[in-house]
Amino acid sequence: MISVADVFRRFADDYLSAHGASLLPSHSRAIADILACRTEALGGHRWRCEHCSAEIYSYHSCKNRSCPTCHRDQTEHWLAARKTELLPCRYFHITVTVPAELRDMLRTNQRDGYAALMQATAEAVVELAHDRRYTGGTVGVLAVLHTWTQQLVYHPHVHCLVTGGGVSDDRRSWCPARRQYLVPTAALGNLVRGKMVALLKKRRPDLVVPEAMWRKPWVVHCTAWGNGADAVLQYLARYVFRIAITSSRIVSLDDSGVTIRHRERASGRWLRTRLSGHEFMRRFLQHVLPKGLHKVRYYGLWHPSRREQAARARLLLLLQQPAPCSAWPAAEATDQATDRLIDDATVSHNTTSGPPRVCPCCKLGHLVCIGQLYPKQATGP
């Protein structure tokens, strides 16, 4: 399978030669990390099979959030940590998309623009849902920032997982939302737009945006996701740690360009697009976020300052649900699965501990660590 790193090895040098002086630090770091990920440049460990004496080298990962190779470990670790935070209630999935006229402004002001976009979206959801016509309580919002389409086109939008209900102002009761309806999308779009204007004026008073651009409608979708904490987590995890493109969607690679496959939204069919090497690099790197910018944020009932309210809400919801006789074994199985995920995540950060590894050569013996491989250094004069 052709990897993103293979594409970078083919075209990164030419891209750096053309744009190296003007390249953002986060882009330079992403290129260097993806090229070095799980290679001798980062070091690793040396293993030997007890049965066939074969020697295996395992190299460290770069842990860059834009690297597709490090994608799976991050997802599993995040899932294990979130299992204890989800509330046993219905959920809604809300997507808010920035109008095309405002995207150039966001691209050139990413740190302030993205932060304002996520805050405006989440605060608008919390405020509108708090209206007595909808839930009348404080909902929990988990917001995730995305900036791409499947063709790697710049398309900033925010995905929100929202609880189907909230805690009342007196903190004594749970206020459920309607089964298939949370808030009106048109009103939510207008509220997000108003909050975005106010936040940008506060964060960047020097930024001038023509008033005509703020009159464009914002696209908002709200879908009832239903019950099932595990199903919600598995679905959301794909959004939380998804990157612009994974290696599985790269069809072919040659000296002139790359062919990728993407799904057409209207028909659901898989199509193919041919990109030059320079264009692939440009499209991929425009989705690398500035260093330190959080793409996952918590608001409302899930804000860190409201952990006590969230815990009370969890108890209220559990008391409202009739517990079948088989509830205790199921709960124990869930706890054991969570413990296994946490253990696996711990093992992935310590390559010399954990259960013995089976030799990939003979499939019989176990691998024993016999040495450490230090990062490869440039040779001096």
C-alpha cells in the first residue's frame, strides 16, 4: 500500500525548494515528522526471536497529529479515556460550515479564527438549547474542528456531539430534548454568525471583514444520533482524530503526481482524482494546524469546570433507567474492556513491556528485546 510518507519522500524536496523560505513552522515540522516516522531517524528497539533467532527492528513513531501512521493509537487511547465521561442519554450530531466568502479570512488568521469558530458554534448550541422551548437545561457539547473535504479542498467546519438534554438551572433535574429534534438549524446558524462577529472583534480588532461577507447564510445540519454510548464514541472517534487523508485512499504514485479516491457525497460513488505532487503537498499541508491549537474542545455541561454537574447528571439518568438483571455483568464487561484499552495504550508508549510479542517470521517464538536503537544523527565532518 502506498503511504502518505511515500508521497512526501517523492515530492517533499521539490516543495521545500520552492516554498522553504515562506513555509510555516508547523508545516515544516509535519513534513519532517512524517518522513521520519517509524524509521531509523527516530530510533527504536532491537528484538530477537527465541525460536528462530530472527532479529526484528521496531522504530518509534513521531506522534505528530497530522501523521496517518500515528492515527490509530491516538484514537484508541482517546476512546478509553472518554468512556467514563459519556452520559447515558440520546445524542445529536451538529455540523456548522463556514460560508465560502469567509474561508480566505480564516486561512490567513488560523489561530484566532479557528478558536473563535469553535467557541461561537458551541456557545450558540448551549445558549439556544437552554431555551425552554427546546430543553431548558445546560447541554454538553464536544466540538471538533475539520478543515477539509475528501478531495483535500479547504472547507472549514465544526462537528459537535451534543447531549439530548441538559441539567436544569437548579441542578436537581434532567431536562430531556425531543426524540428527533434539538434546536432549529436556521436560528442556530444566525446565532453562530453573530457570536463569530463579536468574538473576532474582541480577539482581532485590527481585522477588517466586509459587512457583505457576514450576510451570507451559514450551513447547519442537525441529526439525531440516538442512544448507545459505544456507538456514539466509535462514530465520533473517526471525527476526532481523522486527518486530511489516510494512506488507504492513495491509489497510485509516480514521478509526476498522485491519484486519490474519494466518495461523491450526492451519489455515494467512489471517484478518482489526479493531483500533481506539488498540489498534493499544498492541499495536505493547508490542513496542518498551528502548534498548540486544540482541535477538540468541551463546552457546556462537559466543560472541565462543570465536572460535578456532569457527575450529578449521570446519576440522575442512571436512576431514571430500569436496570435489568443482567446489568451487572454487562457493566463489568464494559469496565474490563475499558481497562484493556487503557493497558494497550500504556503498552504502545513503552515498547519493551506488556505481553510477549509473537515473531512475525516463524509465528511460533516470542520476541525478546536485546537492545535499543538510538536516533540516527547526521555524520559530522
